[in-house]
Amino acid sequence: MTQIPAPPSAPRLIAIPRLAAGGRWRVEAMRALSEPLFLWFTKGQGRITVAGATRGYTPHNAIFIPAGTMHGFEVGPQVFGTAVFFGRDCGLPLPAQPLHLRIRENSAQVDLNLTLDAIGREMAGDKPAHDRAAGYHLGLLSVWLERQAAAHPLEDAPHPASARRLAARFTQLLERDFRSGMGVADYAAALGVTPTHLTRVCRTTTGRPAKDLLQDRVLFEARRLLAETALPVQEVARGLGFNSPAYFTRAFQQHTGKTPSDFRRSA
């Protein structure tokens, strides 16, 4: 079994454009994190897919993504905002389900910006107890999320509930088993539906077929391992369920335009 390095566990606050600094694939491809993530967009627009549902985002959109939830989003050159990574086992009372909130009230926007400024200041500071102070401000962010979720119940649900539920179940299963080499037919069987129905639902909720979501998740992990570890290509291929390194190389080059070795050198 390929050993995959765990991401950092400490809370971090990062400007959204910086998330794509190593390549837009780092934010656009489907993946799930082992820690909760909060996104606050202040400029620009794009599309974001969370738990198998795609929506547009605009300025003053706040999005919360629980740990283990598959997601990916566009970051164009005019997109600005802040990403807050809460860290694993942060211990805060955070929402159990994803949230996409459109914050129209100026007072709520100001409160959030002040809280994010305070988090960033304490995280970057060297005053006594700055880590503890940052934790308190993260707690205030969790309170802000709880209040805004209560003020915007079930906002902006553009897809049928049954489709959203099936797409969410598919992405959960996909995140668990994407290293297994399973195909769309295998996932459909596990979900008790036909491959055609699963593909139709994914097209409805994301605009993409189920096969694309599966390939996206596998290729994200392949690129991450090639860029961030020294694992041999054949081990990366084996750990992602490919029958042979040669087949992995062909599939990787077809979708990225580079061989795994070329991609590793450029990364």
C-alpha cells in the first residue's frame, strides 16, 4: 500500500490565489481534505463543486467544506479572498454539512472581515499566547458560521434533492475507494443504481459525467504524489489501482499533456 503523506494539521489562513500557485489543478481537481475548510470570496466569480453539486460563486460568498468532503473550484486571475484551514481535530463545533452562504448584509461582511484579520494577525504574530488567541478567533469564526447558517436556511439549492443525495453518496464512496481501480459501473452497483442513471445525475448536479469526476480525483492524487513525494512512478501507479505503470503513464499523459516523469520535473 502506498503511504501518502498527511497534510499539515495546524490551522492556516491563506489568500485564495496562493492556493493555485503550484498549478490550477491544486484547486480545480476533485479532492477531499482531512480538515475543515472555509472559503471567503471577496472579488471575482467562478464555479465550485462540493459533494457532487456545482454552483456559481460571486463576491461575498462564504463556503464551508467539512473534512472528508470532495470538492474543487475555479480560481481565475480576478478571484480574491481568504481560505481558512482549521487543522485536523480542531475541536470546534463546526457544521456537519457543507454550506454555501451568500452574505448580503453589510454588518455580517464586516464582522467576518474583522475576524479573519484578527486570525491572520495572531497567526503571523510573535506576542505571548498568539497561538491561543488565534484559536479563540477561530472559535468566533465558528460562531459566525452557525449564526449565518441559521439566518440562511436551505439557501440556493438548484438541483433536485434526490439528485443531490445520490451525487453526495457517490462522492463519499469515490473519496473512500478511488485508489481501488473501480470503474463507474462498480460505483453504480455499490449505490444500487445503473451506470447510466449515475452518469445522468452527475451531469445534472455538476455538468460532468461520473467518469470525469472519477478521473479527476485519481489524477489529482497522482499529480500530488508526483509533485510532493519521491515515490517511484510504478508505486504511484500501483497505489492508485492501475494494472501497469505503462497504462498509468498513457492515461496521465492523455489528460495532462505530460508523462509522469516530465510532470515531476516541472513541478
